[in-house]
Amino acid sequence: MKIVDDETLKVHDFGYVDGYAFADTLLEGVLFQIVIENGEAVCLGPHTDFSPYMKQFTKEQIDAWSARALDIAVNEGDGLMDFEGQRYLIISR
């Protein structure tokens, strides 16, 4: 698996899924980081910039949202982007 730019197909080390995609305004703008490790996509959770806001939630909530962000990135083929909003894709080759 690789994370690539939707327009240029340039390979990237990571991408983000905006929490709005699965939690509406509760997590709007909170970016969940997706990386490829050992050929598999993995969600590292919310970017550290959002730590102060995320402290109000339980580990279980964050883990569930991280799983949903990963599902969106891998299975829905939409919603993965860079920090500025440029669309990325996960490809299997």
C-alpha cells in the first residue's frame, strides 16, 4: 500500500482524515493521521496539534474514531488529504 497525491501520484509518508467525516461538528477540523507501516495502513490517532481539545474524550472514544478514520481512508477512497486539504488516495501497489 502507498499514500499518493490524487493529482500527481507522488508518494507521501502520511495523510489525514478530517474528523468531520464521521463525527460531524464534534470533530470538525481534527485531523487523524494515517501512515503505511509494513505495507498496511495504520491510524496514529489525532495529530498532536489537537491534543488539548482531545483531552476531554476517553481513550475508547479516540480509538473508535481512529478506527473509523482508517476505514474511511482505506475502504471509502475519499477523505484522505494533506494538512492543507490536498486530496490523497491509498493504492495497493
